Amino acid sequence: MTTSPDGLPLAATGRTAQSVVLEAAHYAGKIHLQYFRGDHLGAREKRHADVVTDVDISIERELRQLLMREFPSAGFLGEETGESEGDSEYTWTVDPIDGTANFVRGIPHFATTIALLKNDAPVLGITYDAIRKDTFFAAAGRGLTLNGVPMKPNYATSIEEANLGFDIGPEEDLNVRAFDIIRSLLPMYRARLLGSAALGFAYAAAGIIDLYFHLALKPWDVAAGLLFIQETDADAVSIDFDGAPATPWSGSYLVGARNLLERMRTA
């Protein structure tokens, strides 16, 4: 696969990977706006407390076609259409609507998130919130930007002052643990149940919140966000709840201010 001077692969049409991923995310955002608070979403449960819509599936199919046409040797890993192996060291991950439950209920907090992995490590990532027109973007070694502005977080210095975001999934035992963690951190009172892990990671990387955690996520949820954390600042880190550096396959995640992570992990 031909690469550009920044080390990322070039598309079959000669475009940069950055150009293609921006097009893909913003295309998804237009579809979000077209259907948000509308009818004919085709919403249904994939499993208990986990919803999907016809819009999710349609967007992912379109993005898959675009990415595979431009990068035919890359693999693909999507939440709705599954995995296909490629013939190169690169794999795309896609979540067409991260926060589908919010989308279905008309809550304006959801996003598309796309990442490019090289040998399983994210090297390019975007999370696009079409409602707010917020584009979180990072390429390896080039930092995180929000709408083109470089981000450098200014985190709280104590857990009592921190703004914490978290989310829960369909696993009841893990949800009990998540709320036990929140209770153990009192008198910290700035906790928010967000409903989109992709935005939770992006907000933590940008310093909009100080910490974010989730106990059960998939690679398509987190790949871009892990790169955001990596590219933000030495004060921002991502670990799992065993304290190991997080990867797209860690499952559990705690991200944000380095000085607050250990207090959270042992809560």
C-alpha cells in the first residue's frame, strides 16, 4: 500500500487517509441530521438494553463501501456489519452512531467514530458530533484538534473537583459495579451519565471533562478515542481497570487525568 509523507496510506484515488475519513464522518453526520427526531428509524433491540436502527446499518454499509473502495487491502471492523480481514497491516473500525439509544429517543448526544489501525494500534481517528458540528480529529504524532484547534487539557487537581463522565451497558453486574464506583467517590458530585463512549473519550482527551470510564466496550467504540488521549498531552492517559495501558481490545477503560486515575481505579 502506498503511503503519504506522513506515513499514512494513500487512497486508491490518490487522496490522503485524512481526507477520506473526514468525508466519511461528515457524510454520516448529514444522515444523522436527516433522521434525528424523525420517523422510520426501524429501531429494535440487538440484545437486552442494546438498540440498533436501520440508520445505523445503512450508514455503516455506505462507510464500508467508501473505505473499502479507497483502501481495498485494508481490513474492516464495524459494529453492525462485522469484520473482514485485509491483505495489509491496516484495519478500519467504524461505529456509525455511537449513542444510538440517545439518537432514538431524540437526545442530542451521539456521534460517528472512525479509526484506522496499523498492526492493531490506532494511527488516525475522528469522532464527529453532527448536532454540535464538533469534529475531534487526530493522526499519530500530530496531536488532537477540535474543529481544527489544537487541544491541551487543563485537568482538575483533585477528585473532589473533577468532572466525571461514565456510561453503562447491558450487563447488570457491571452496571452495579459502575454505580458502586461513583458512590465510593463521594463527595465528588460532578458525575454525568453521557450515553456515548466515543464522546466520553473525546471530551476527556480535550479536557472538557477530567475523567471517563466504562466497564464494557468494543474496539469500534474506543479506537479513535484512545488515539485522542495519546495525542493530547502527557497528563492524559488511558488504562484498563487492572492498571494496564489500554488497547482497543481491553474491554474496560478509564481515561483522562493521570493524577486522578489511580484513585478511580481502586474505588
